[in-house]
Amino acid sequence: MESLSENMENFRTMGPTGIKKQDWNNSDHRRIALACLVQSVYILQADKERGRTKNQTFAQDWWQCFNYRLAELIMNDKRTHINGAVFKWKGCQYWKPKRAPMIVVAFRGTFLRSEATSSDLEVDYRIVSHRLHKAARFETALGVVTRLAETYHPKNVCVVGHSLGAAIGLLVARKLAEDGSLLEAHLFNPPFASIPLETLAGSTVALGVNMMYTLATAGLALLLQNFEHGKQVMAAFTAVQSWVPDMYVNVKDAICSGYLEYFSVRKMIASQKTLVSLTAPFSFRGIIHFMHGMDSKPYHLIPSARLHVSSRKSDGYLASHSLSRWWSPEAELETIYATIDSQELVKK
């Protein structure tokens, strides 16, 4: 979710500082470069809306300095909005650093005060209702990424996104992982489609309510697993056990901090294997929606992830959800390898 002024679109004034030479083996440098590629998609849309000519555009500076070129735009059906972009490593691949992706597919999030805002909000509603898999934007993204993975091989394709775009990227990469194609994915502020109780109400209240929801979900899931819908959800969840996306979350961001609670609750009940296996693939809200006849599937729930956690106390709500936080030189992150079936969260 971003709102950009012209000054914020300028790479020279708003881009990352302090990097004299890009080092793709450096996790901070890699995070910064990928965040900037996502930012360029927001600015491509802004350039289009503001009618900038080729010599006036700001977007290209956000990818050219990392040695990428724009290969393809991902637009809506009417070709009025730019929702994503495909970037390809510029130059000979034999000189490409090993950790630099050959192909990067980037998806922007909700663009506030933009011509695209209303259509973005419609997709946001689908995220909340667990029906993102029914959105035309997802279908378009899946087609593009599937084609690229088949052309260049999955190991050479990286999916990145912010906010709404992170939800699109997560679902696209997850669907390919279900079929055995494991793509690298870096997801900034990915929406967790449930209420982040600890962020809003504190840890004590969150613990009690989360355990109540977990037990309720387990009871409903026990019934649902006998239905075809429940079997499909569990099979899809099991199929992505070996896929581990990188997720960048801020503890103060109510949109994405639910991932921290999700894995924390799994940690608390890790000794109860049956309870973990019943509750991890399902959400309480998703089951209720299904019982009311909605084709609702909790594709945001995953077995494991590398969580890159920012806990800056100075961040307010808007700052905590801003993409610019992830290329800031002041970013202090704790990286946690989280799984649903481990006894503890292992810091990496």
C-alpha cells in the first residue's frame, strides 16, 4: 500500500544510500535490490498516469543501477493499469553473480490516490475473503510466471512483491510449488488474512484468543477433512512442504504481523502433532466461508518461511508498511527460519 509524491519517485533522492558496489552474496544488498525492483512497478504506473515521456520517466533508474532491463509489463485486461513487470539480467549470463536472479517478476501493492486504486481495493477484498485465487489479476500473473519458469527454468526465476503484490507473488509461487517447481520468492509486508491480535491487543489477550481459535479450527477441520474441499486444502499444503519463501515483516504492521503469530502458535502446540496437522492448513474464517458456500481457500498459510523481522520502535503504522523501509540503511532485521512442525524457531 503506497502513495507516492514526485519527490518519492526519484531514485536519486529516495533510493538506497551507502552501497558503493552491489554484492549479491550480501543478504542486505539482495533485499535492497529486490525491494527497489518492486518500487519501480509503482513508479511505472505513476509515469503512465502522469503522461511522462521517455526522457521524463523516473522508473528506469530503479532497475538500471542493479543491471536489469525491463523485459515485459504485466497489465490488467484493459491495459490501463501496470500491476507488475518482468526484469531480465542485462548482459551475458556467464558474468552474472550466482545469487542474482536471471529473471525477476515484480508485483506492486495497492496504489493509493491513483487511477488503479479502485481495482486494487477489489483485489484486497479478495485477499481478506480468502478468494484471491478467483481474481483475474492472479490468473494473469500465474500465466506469466508459469511461462517464464518453463522458458528459463524455475531456479532462474524470482518472484517479488509488496503488500497486495506480495499476496499475488505468494499465491503464484505457491501454486507452482504445488506442481514441483520451486521458485525463489521475496515478499515484502505480505498480508495475513486474519486479525493480528498481538499487534492490536497485546500478547496476553492474543495468546488466549489464538488458542481458542486454534481449538475451534481443529474441531471444524476434523469435520472438513472428510469433504473434498478439506482434502484439497490439506493436499495443497502438504505439497509445498519443501518450499521456503523469504518474508519481510514488521511487528508493528497489522497487515503482515499475523505471520509471526501464526508460527508462534504452531510452536506452542508443536508437541501435539495431530493438532498442528489439523490447524496449520486451515483458517477459522476460511472454514466458516466454506460452510456458507463460498469457494474460500487459505492459500496464505504455508508450512515454512524465512521471516526477516523488523521491530523498529519508531515506526508508526504507515511507516511500518512502507516498502521504503526495506531499502533503508537503518533496517535492523532478525532472520528466523520458521516451520510449523519444529519445536522452536531457529534463528539463521
